[in-house]
Amino acid sequence: MSPDCEAPSNSPWSSPLQILETRLHADPSRVVLRPFHLGWQAVTADGDRARRLVEDIAALGDRAASAEYRRVLADFSERHWQTEQMFEQRYSEVEAAMGLDPARFTRQRKRLIGAYFCHEYTYAAAALMNPSIVPHPDQTGMQNGAVRFAMSLRAVGEGHISSIAFREGIAEVDGSFKLWPQRAFATSVELENADLSCADCAVTVHRHEDSSLSNTVIFPITEQQKGGLEDLRLVRFEHGDGTYEWIGTYTAYSGRSIRSELLRTSDFKRFVLEPVLGVAGRNKGMALFPQKVGGQYLMLGRQDGKNLYLLRSDTLERWDTEGTLLMTPKYPWEFIQIGNCGSPVLTDKGWLVITHGVGAMRKYALGAALLDRDDPSKLIGRTREPILTAVDADRAGYVPNVVYTCGVLPVGERLLIPYGISDSAVGFATVKTADLLALMV
């Protein structure tokens, strides 16, 4: 066990977690090409500003326009993937929005206009944190118990806007893992249904067919999401008929209010984002069980901001109950609040839940609890001490003294636990499931 994981100094207890060396950090060099909307920066912006910009570009002479476009390509073509095609696509959106004559401009002039309505966005410049991890849909070629995984991360960029980034890799039964490499550029998902007039309707997006998941970012789209997509908790959900769906719960922040929403996908190529309807959806930190229990969908949530609740529903989309009280803070390291750290994991002993607690000086720590397999409203046991706390250099960050995860991955007899470090970076730990269960009291 490395010094990054410790038990309280006044206790002989020590954690069974093994801290791994890999760290993922915020990276301002990771940029994507995004639409730039004139007027976002000023609430009093003139509605004709965008049209006047188009006319200014149209007024350039052919030589001046060509020279300016060459400068744009020299600056940005090597920093992004299919840059000119993206400029052209952006022009098409501007043309449709403004009712421009499609025969008015040459192809190069259209691309130049598109470039003026794009900008680079550093989606992970401020922080990379709060990961979740699930088995990848494609397990082809995996041997000796290895599991290919998909991991989501909360990436925080300019303006403190949170988006969803991804990494892929392979985890081994001995607790080790490898991440697949990323390209020098990332791409944003593309919107399929452009009509966003309904605030409570589902939004469908897809990643570009030539872009890998590790180079894909999901940005806020709707008005409710515009302040950020926060803390996605992914789970591979078994429908009971042999089919799986990957479902995540996350917080959609408008800048003023929060709402829980669902991300749903069958292949990590096409994603549906939709609100969680009902009274439970007004809160954050919901985590879905990986299968129905007793014929119902189950979630964990912190409905009152302090305690952990069990929620039940007959549908995935609507949760009309505040739930049943499951756990309250019991030990000093969790006196302020407790909550889940992702979806429960089914073991031979019951449902294993990674929890978080907040104690003195708002220090976050990870713990664990065990719920009855057939009736998860019954608490079998919980850890008396935290299994992971931030110490030494890991205490420093955007939000200090925090360790936090949004999901863990079973691999053979072990769990791989990616976790956020002080809202700034991501670390990894591994533990034998039996050793964790042995801590329950």
C-alpha cells in the first residue's frame, strides 16, 4: 500500500487497498473544435451581429479571403481532425439559421465563414475527476479473465463547464490495467435531433464513425445542461432477456438549478440523454442497480443531502418516490453526509456499495457497505473506518481533501477503483473483494 492511502493516525486499522501508480491530470492541450455563438458573452448583444459578420467576410476580396483562409489552416489544421469538413458543416448550420443563399459563396468562402463561427475549447484544462468504469461492449479477444473497459470522466474546462470524456483500456485479474492511447485531438459528439424546444424531451447524439471513444467528448446541449454535465455514474444494466444496456445517471446543471438525467447507450456510439422524471429527479448523486430486484428498478440516492436512500420504480424514466432511508452517518468521518460512489456490485454475500463520507474540515473519504441480495433495503454491514482518504500531495487540488469515485469494475476476485483526487486528477486502486467484505461490521 502506498502512502497515498492511509487509515486515521489514532487507529491501528489499515486499508486493504493497493494504490496504483497511474495518474490522469488536467491537460490544457486537449482541445476540441466547437461552434462559437456570437452573443453568448453579452446579454445585450445585437441580434444582427452574426449576420453583419457574414457580410464582413463576404465583402473581402478574393485574394484577401484566400489569404485569411490559408492563415486559419496554418494555425489550426494540424490541431484538429477533419478541420475543413468541420468548417463546412458549421457553415451549413449558419446558412440554415440565417436563410443564406447557398449559391452565393464559393466552397472556400463558405469554409472561411464556418471558421469564424467555430472556436477551440479546452475541455479538460481545469480538472479531470470523478470517474466511472464499466465493462466495454466489445470483449473480443479477452483472455485469462481480463476485461476491456470503458471509463467516463468529468472534464472541467473554460468557464468551469463540466463535460463527459472517456478512456478505454484493459484490466487484468492481478489488479493491473492499461489505458489505450489517445490521439492528439478530440471530437465532440454530434446532435441528431435538432429540435430542442421541449425542455423535458430526450436528446440523441452520436460520436463520429471514425472517432474512437477515447477521443470523444459529450458537451452540454440543452438549457438545463448548459452549466455542465456532472458526475456520470455508469452501469452495465442487464434487462433479464440476455441483453445489456449501458446506463448512466448524472447531474444536469443549468447554472441555477440541478436535475438528474440518464445517459443510455447500447454501443457507446449513439447516446440518448433524457431527464429523470418524478420527485426523485430533483436531487443529485443517483446510482442505478445493474438489474431489477423483485421486479423493480432500484437506485441509491441522497435525497435529503445527508443520508443514503433506496428508491424503487416500475420504469427507468420516472421515479415518483423519495425512497426508503437506508443509511445515516454513524462514524466521525461521515458525520456531515454520506452517499453512494456509483452503482452496487453483486457479490456472493450481497450488494457491495462503495460509499463516501464527509467529516471534519469537509474532508471526503471512501467507505463501503453491504446490502441484502434479495432485499437491498436491509443493511448487512458497513466499514467502521474509511478505506481511502487523501493524504500528502493528494490533499492539494481545486477542491482539497477529497477522494471520490462514481463507479468500480469487478475483475475476477478484485475490484479496480478509479477515483478523483481533490477535484483535479484521477488515481487508481485495486482491492480483493473478499478483503473489502471482511471489513464489514
